[in-house]
Amino acid sequence: MTQDQALDILKTGANVFLTGEPGSGKSYTINQFVSYLRARKIEPAITASTGIAATHIHGMTIHAWSGIGIKKKLSSYELDALCANQYVVRRVEKTSILIIDEVSMVDAVTLDTIDQVCREIRRNDQPFGGMQVVFVGDFFQLPPVSKDAEKASFAFNASVWKRMSPVVCYLSEQHRQEDSDFLDFLTAFRKRTLTDDHRALIEARICEPDGAPDGLTKLFSHNIDVDMLNNTELSRIDDETRVFAMMSKGKEALIAGLKRGCLSPENLVLKVGAKVMFTKNNPREYFVNGTQGEVVGFQDSNGYPIVMLADGKEVVVEPMEWAVEENGKVKASITQIPLRLAWAITIHKSQGMSLDGALMDLSQVFEFGQGYVALSRVRTLSGLYLLGMSDQALLIHPEVLVVDEVFRENSEQASAAFAKLSADELGTMHANFIRACGGQEVVEKKVAKKKSAKKESGEKAYDVSEIRKTHAKAFARWTPAEDVELEGMYKEGETSIPKLAKHFGRREGGVEARLEKLGLIPESGKVRKKEETV
């Protein structure tokens, strides 16, 4: 299924499970959907299974949103007490659309408990009290964490999942891996059809520690290995230490959650020569979450670090904000330099990143999904360097293998069913859902062309024909659809300003100004020409 098809289905208000391989555009599609809703004055509840995933989407964990906290089950007394919590009640009652990202890490018991809370508060026995629910994730990646002897069960085994029977949108496009042989390997990995040739392809990437290029980020299974390597490498640098302290504002409980989920530490310790990784998206400065570089200096004026990227570009890294938003309002935020030491990182924290290259040790992988997450972080086979590999690293949970076939079949059936609907029928369904959520449908107004004073006085009007030979839409008004697409692409962080300009057929200044108008980047204060203001 394509991203556009999935978006059309989401707009109907159907309960959806949005899935696909890493790099297939799940986050991009959700960002487009959120932008579409916000343009119509509807604010969805954006949540995730973990703090790290929540910080990426400016949301909160599903546990915090629902009020259940660390609990998986609630007694009758606890449920009654929770339903008396005015903050949780107000939040749940106002929500018409709930998005749960990284759903693979939510266990079935927890999901059923969240459903129970929603039904009780909303006094509605439909799944989740009748709101639209969008599950996002990939069950081939990291599974639910089990903290006791009882093995955690996947979310698709929850009673509420079966009652909802969500429409499966299995994205089929690929936007991360750029190597056809490597993509073929990852596809075979998912389908458990690895051949001797596939294994030979990966085993050929095994090397000695000194056989990999300098500066590659190393992925390990355990935190102790990551911390040891990062601290050791930093201590070897004979240079002045700079410490950047995290700032925060808002409710302490929300701040604590943001800190746990933020990949940048509370106290970031840097030196010239430190290997670092960006932990935020900022295409305007040509970096995204996972971009690697090296500290080459610090600004004299404010002390901010200067990082050289792989292509030689130097970026002054200023503090950025991580925030918890609810109903469009910031409830808490933390501010830090969006960097972390990157000689090493855990496989768990790498989920969601795209890396140009990585050195990884998969000899100590201890659970299903770890090997697949690690291998699928890199874009090409040539960027993959292995210190070790275990049989466990190439295993897929047998339950996931079975259900994945069902998901693929369901997605094909959904695609075929919606393909039979006309554009008018889909448009009516979309409009009805917006009205049901209390939103305002966007109507593109046709503005009559006005003759300019210059033209009326006989003077020649400004001719844009030459510019449009290279920028097809230069000086043209932005449409609501283009705004939604631009915001989605920017938040996904997959492209730079020049690439956005090329995609939309506009000049870089026009794209930058539109991002400012949409509130995605701060005002630059520059005097702009006509194109930047229409």
C-alpha cells in the first residue's frame, strides 16, 4: 500500500494499524495525517510506547496519557480513583483521535487496560470509548519489555485489538535503504527466507575492530558496553572539557518523562575531537536524528559547539527544545544541545534512526528483534561493519512471522476495497469524519485575478517566466495540500531545504519562508521578496 492510500484511509476515521518495514514512511504518513487534522482545527492525542519515541513526536507516553503510569492492570478501586482524576478525565473526554506510536512495545495486558480506562471515562462501551485509534509500528522490531516471570504478549493479542479489527495499512515503499542487495536481504530476513547467499552477504561484512573506518558509531546490546566505550574515548582526548546543562520548565512529572526519553543527556560533556550524534531533526541546518559528526571547536560568543559533518560542512549547534504538547499547548519542555557522545549507542536507543554507517557487535543479542533493528539502521551494505554475529541475531519471533502474513493479506484486501470508492465517495467520507470530530473543513477559495497598477498604467508587469524554467512554482501561492505535505516532510526530517525546494519546484527562500509561516522554524528577520510572502 502506498502512503497516499494509507492517508486516504486514515482520513475516513477508520481504526488503523499502520505498519511496514523500517524506512517505508510510517512517521511521514502520520505527520501528514496530523497536519491535515490540525489544518481543520482538530488536535489528536499523540502518544508512544516509550519515552524515547514520545520525544521524537512531541507527545507523551501512552502510559502517562491514560493515567495508568507503570501499572499494567487496575483494580476496581484504582480504576475509580483514576476516573476521578480531572486532568486524565478531561484529556480522554476531549480526544477524538488517539495515535499510539511504536505499538510493538506495548503488551496486550496494558493495551486492554488503556481501553478499559477510555471506555469508563467516556461512558461508551465501544473500543477505546468510540474514538478513532491509530496504531503505528512494526512487530519485527523490539518487543514488549517483560519485567517479571510472565512473558509479555504482543499488542495484537489484546482483546481490544481483536474487537476493533483495525484496517491494516502495510506500507510497501522504501525510503531508507539505498542498496538493492541489502534491501533484498532485509526482506528475506522478515519473511524468514534467508538463503546461504544472503548469509554470506552479511558474513562478508564481519571485520576486525581496526578494519572499519574511523569515527563510525558502534551499536551494542547492553548499556554497560556503550557507557564504557564513550567515557573511555572522551577521556583519551587531551583538551578542555565543556559541560552543557539541560534547562527545563513545566510540571515535574512531565519533565522527568522528557528527560528519560531524551537521547541528549542532562549534562552533556564535550571536547574538541569528540565523536557526536545529533538527537533532533533540523533540515534547515542539514542534520536529522542520527546524523554523525565531530566537534571541531566552540563559538567564542556563546560557547556553542561547532560540529563538522561527514561532507565537511560545519554546523554551529544551538540548543533545541523537546516538549510535551496536549491539545496544541506545551505542558512541559526541556532544552539542551541536540547532541550525544556517539562512539557507541545501544540498539534499543537506535530504533528510529537512519545511519550512513555503523559498527555493531551482534554476538550478544538476547531478544527477538534486536538483530533486525540494528541491521536495518544503516542505509547501505557498504556502511555496515560487524564485529560479531550470533544465530540469535537473525531470528524472528515465530508468532510475528505468522501474524505478518495475515497483516499483509488484510492490507491487500483493504487496498482493493478502498480502490473501488470514487473520489467523490472518499471526499464525502473525509468531510463527514471532520464534522463528526467538530473540525472545520478547509475550502480552497478561488481568488479572482487582479490587474496590477503597473499593468493598468501601461508598465510591464514582473515576468516570472525565466525563473519558472528552473523553479516551476516560483511566486505561486501555496495550496493547503502543499502545506500539509511540506509540514509532513519537514517533521519527518528526511530532506534538506534545497531538496524541499527541488521537490516543490520553488526557490529555497520561498520554502524557508513557508516553514516560518507554518511555525516550524523561527523567523529569520530577513527582508524577503514577493515569493517569500505569498
